[in-house]
Amino acid sequence: MSKNKHKAHIIVLILLVSMLSMSMVSAGAQKEAADAPIKLAGLFNVTGGFSSIDAPGLNGAKLKAKLINEAGGILGGRKIEVVGYDTQTDQQAAATQARRAIGDGVVAGLGYGDTTYVMASAPIFQSNGRPFVTSGATHPELPVWVGDMFFMVPFGDDDQSYAIADFAWNDLGVRKVVIWTDDSMDFTLALSKFFKQRFIELGGTIIHEVFYQTGDTDFSAHIARLRDARDAEAVFVGSVPNEAGLTVKQIREAGINIPILSADGYDTELVATVPGPRYANDVYFSTHTYRGDNRPEVLDFIAEYKKEFGRDPENAFAACGFDAVGLIADAIERAGSTDGKALQKALGETMNYQGVTGSIAYTRPTRVPVKPIAIISVQNGQFDYLKTWWP
């Protein structure tokens, strides 16, 4: 054999070995990618003023991922990993952590019990072509503000405000109310706006309205006006969780015993722990369903949460976080992919996802589900389910 032919054979052999090696590396990389966990960003205010609702939300999200994984995962066995990002009840941190999550390779984001923090983070997912599912933020305009990659687990503020207005009118016989509103948050402004609208439609009277800011701790001036409004039969408080307990405590300490009304911003243990059993009375709020519901999804969730964390779910936001992960996992399975557009399409086609907080279906273009709403009372520091309101 000539030297040239021998060289040619050697070159061909080297090329074949190289191609085989590359093929093995590529196959290995593909297998590694197929086996890698599917990462979801859990953006929550685990610390700060919203921690009493967001920390349970993250717990619920992680619990659902664990249960899915124990049942065999999705897409043929891939695990789900909820990567928690604490945004510390800070809008700048919410934006920073959203960008970090995109860099970490998450396929979707979820989280938050408040509109303000959703608006700091969800648009970043929108611009990067990845869905964001809010577990607990309830402003009905959120899908319009963010874009087509945005979906809601909960109902809108209009529905929950209508629910508590109807309850006040029909069940408590209230005809005249005072409204307090935290005017620094879109969420609380929406609550009071829709409560006022519905209460007036029913024939009720708004005696007066007062406004305060997130972080306020002294409500004595508002309490003085409330005391002077002697014909007031209830006070509606559009509040975030951190001020919920304070408003109840100070109103009751002033000797004012009319019903205190609110929405899911009051769905926090602070309503009971801050005023204590002596003052935490005649408080009524609307929130996401799960208390008092004996559906298998609810009972199983409560049992699993207690097993995992050693206590009952603190509030409905734990169930909302749980449902957000389940909703995304269901859409990934139906899409057969984690691609952003495919996942967005599958989410939009959700018709009957049976969550802990009710059935989720996007039957209207707003991407806000029509869901039942629970009315909860607080008496002697104890939370009790009263009834379910249907929109």
C-alpha cells in the first residue's frame, strides 16, 4: 500500500472515530437534558410585609412539585423543581429576581399575592417569551397590562368585592358603611372601588371614605371619624396583610364593635394574632375557596400540607401556590413540551383543571377564571367558613 493510501485510511478512521465520539456526546447531552428537572420560578415575598401570604404560597408550590415528582413526574418522568426567589416585599427586588430567574433557565414563573409585585416581574417573563401564572394577585386587568403570556389562578377583585358586598347586604343586613382604603396599592384601590360599586347598586349608602398608606401604623384619626359616624353599620377596609391585624386591633380597642369587612388581604393569621382573641371578632372577608370544602382535592391537600410542614395551611394562599404549579404541570403535559409558545397555547386552552381552590377554565378572553369565593368570619380569633358565593 502506498504511503498516500495509508494516510488516507488513517484520516478516514480518525474522522469516523471523531464523528462517533461527537454522536455519543450529543446523545449524552440530549439524555442529560431530557433527564434534567423542569425548573419553575417561584417568585414570592417570603420576607417583609407580604410574607404572611406569600410564604405559604411558596410552600404550597413546592409541595405540589414534590407530589408530582413522587407520582412519576411529567413528560415521561422528568421532575419539576420550583426554584424559590424571595423578593422581600420590594418592587426592585421583584424585577431583579425575575431577570435572575430567566438567566437560570426557568420555563415559567409563578407567584405573588399582590398586583404590585406581579407588575414588577411578570412583564420580564412576557418579554422573554415565557409564561407567568400568578397564584394570588387578583386585579382583573392584570392579563391586559402584562400580555398574552400571563394567566391567573384566582378570581378578579371585582368578584371578591362583590361577594363581600352581597354578604354584608343580604346576610348581615348592613345598609350604611364607611370605607377605608390603602391608596398606595393597585390591589386595595380596586377592592374598595368594586365594593363601593356593588354596595351602591344594592341600594346601600357610603357615609364617608378615608385613605391611608402602606406602612401606616396609627389609625387614630380615621377611628375618630368612624366613631363620629354614629349611623355606620360596618366598615370596609381595603388593606394589605401587614395592616390587616392593626386595623382590627385599633378599631376594637377604641370600643367600636360594628362588623369589619374586607377581602383576601385579610386572609392572614395577623388578623387573629395581632388583635388577639379578645378583639378579633365580627370580622368578615371574602377569599379563595378551600376552607369548609370537602372535595377530595381539598382534603388531600390539607393532609399533605400538614404532613410536610407540621401544621394546617395558614391561609388560602398556600392552596393558590399549590394550584399554580399543578396548572403549569398540566399544561406542560398537554403541550408535550416546555417551549414558551407551546406552553402558552396549552395554558390558554385549559378548560377544567380541578384545583384545590376550584375549577380553573379560561373560557373568557381575559384569562381570569370564573371561580367560587369563600366568605370567612373571625370570631374570638378563630377563622370559620360561612358560605360560598358564586359569580
